[in-house]
Amino acid sequence: MRPRIQAGTPVGGRLGRASALLAALLAARLAALAVWLVLAAPGVPAQAQAQAPAQGAGQAQESGYREVASPAAILYDGPSDRARKLFIVVRGTPLELLSTLNQWGKVRDMSGDVLWVHRSDLGEPRHVVASTFAAIRRTAQPNGELVVQIERGVLLEVLDAGAPAGWLRVRHRDGATGFVSAGEVWGR
């Protein structure tokens, strides 16, 4: 006759150890999945960031616009050199910095994709990108003399921040300068 096992009695043998090992492995996988979901989530809104407690070591909240300062930067799908490489962006490309994690920056590009980049590849914002068919005007007025029209995706250098509200003084790569409506560009 076999011994009867009652509820709460520890089970010895291989089956008991294998079940415990399987449970521990499952718990570790679930914890890794939770960490991945937190890292892959879109950025926290500015109001929530302001109310959030201070981050732990290695994490800082430096949200705002930055641009690629190195000749080129690789955008990854996660904060690791082993993550999938998705895009290469050139110097001057504006990116919205959502948060940082050690040497990584979580960024949003003009199309709204959330990606990761080495923080060392980022610098202060000096450029914007036309987000629509945009007009560079001689004066900061909607009916000002047209200097040049530019297509969506064209990079413009911001010359000074002292332009009237709602306008940026910019220079096109061909040398044309003037004012562009802030609503026609992305990166500020």
C-alpha cells in the first residue's frame, strides 16, 4: 500500500524539486518581462515626470529636445548594444529625449517612434526638421515675403532663440535665411 500524501506535506523526490525549479524559472521570466514592458513603454508625460519621485542611480529625467551630435548615430529597439539596430540618423537630426537609463537615452523621432540611442551621441538642439511643406519668410509674419519653400523632412539650422513668439529664425543648408512658423517644424 502506498503512503497517503496530505495537503501541506512537503513532497520529496525529483518531481518536487523539478516543480520548484520550474516555478522559480517562471517567476524569473515574468520579472524579466515586467522590466522589458516598463522599458518599452512610451515616455511618461511631462506632468507625471514632474510629480514622479527621484529616480534611482543610473536613471535621470532629462526630457526635452536634443540632436545627434556625432556624425551618425544608431537607433536601437532597446537599451543595449545587443538590441536590434533599427535606423541610422545623421548629425543634426532632432530627437525628443523622453528619459535616460545609464548611458542610454530613450527618444522619440519625428514620426513618433520610440527608440534608444547612446547618450554620448546626443547634444544640445540646434536644428529643426520641417514637419510639413513649410515656408521660410523674410519677416516673422504669416504674410511676410517668401524666401523659399521647403519640403517635409528638410533639416534647418536654428540661428537664434530671440525670434518673436511662434517663429524661429533659421538657415537652410543652401544658405537661405529667414523665419519659419514653429507649427511647421519639429524639434523645439
